[in-house]
Amino acid sequence: MEWQGLISILIAVFMFFILPVIIGFAIVIRDARWQAEQSCCRKPRRIMPKEVTVSR
């Protein structure tokens, strides 16, 4: 019976701590790639210098 509780605890830890970290990293990496692609292909004129300093 103890190993079932241990497995449920591990699943809960994975769901609440590891999974959001992985999703966050995926979003950050995708956003960074998208911004690099945008700056590579065409120079965005809509972005204000103030927003650029905030995004760093």
C-alpha cells in the first residue's frame, strides 16, 4: 500500500512543479525563437524602444 501513496505523491509533484516549469521553458524558447525570426526577416517598426527595454 505504501508504494501506491508514493506514486500518487510523485505524480502530484510532477503535475504541480515539474510540468509548469517545462511548459514555461517551452513558451519562453518559442517566444525567443519567434522574436529572433521577426527581427531577422523584417524590422518591426511598431515596437517602441520602451517595450524593447521592458522585454529584456
